[in-house]
Amino acid sequence: MSEPSTIARPYAEAVFRLAQAEGKLAEWADMLGDLAHVAVDARMQDAVSDPKRSAEQVSALFTQTLAGRLNQEANNFVRVLADNRRMSLLPFIYDQFNTLKHESEGLVEAHITSAFELNATQLAELVAQMEKHTGRRVQAKVSVDKTLIGGVRIVIGDKVIDGSVQAQLDVLEHALKA
């Protein structure tokens, strides 16, 4: 069976092309974010997975829940997803759409995990280094994980830069066992 992200890719690309052609990237990002948020709700997942519910009923659940927040194209998109039983893909579609949007804007998202809270100066220096390294603007998302012991782990797309003490200890442990 295919990965959800693989199945979601054509949907995300199609919506991206539509949004870009209409000059509505930000609007579509908001609508897809709302749809993804609704799709991960446990009650909605139960309703969507109910085999007694028709695609029309599933589509109506989403459009009624987000009444006034979706344009006509987004309502049509919801119907297509419901008809194909793909509502669970909405979080993946949203993520991939945002990746495409960020690429078109020359922006890259970096997930920074630090062993300690970073102050504004430290974060600014880290972002500046990443921007120099990638040649793009960097949008940083920071989290704290005390198990790293010290240092940071940075994930940009499929690249991982692990400068944590825990990673260095793992390398040392592996070298000693070899």
C-alpha cells in the first residue's frame, strides 16, 4: 500500500497550481489548514470512517463545520476527496501544499530542537547561519527536548543536522562497540 504522503502529493500539487494561478496561495493555505485541523479531530475521524455515511454526507460534514470559511473551489475539493474516500489525507495535503508554497516564496522551514531554551540572539544567529547555508529565507520552528543533553538538532526538508550531545554520545558508543 502506498504511503499517505505519496497519495496526497497529486492533490497538493493540483491545489497549489490552482491557488498560484489565481494568486490565492495564502487563502488556500488557510482553508487547507482549517480542513486539516477538522480532519484530525477524533469525532470527525469516527464520522468519516463510518461505512454507513455516504460521500455526500462526509462532504457536508466538512463544509458545514467550516461554513463561510471555504470558497466554492474548496467546497468542490472537499467533494472530490470525499468521493474518493481521501479525507484522511488532508493533513498530508496541507503539509505538502505549504512546502510548495514556501518553495515558491523562497522560504524553507527549519525544525530546530534544542536541549535548552534559545534566547532571541541565539535563534537569530542560528537562523542567519541556516539562511547562509541554504541560500533561502528560513522560517524556524523551535522546540525543547532535554534528552538531547546539549546542542541542537535541525531538520530542513529531508536534511538532518544533529549537533546534539546525545548524537555525539551515540556515535561514540557505536565506535566503541565496533
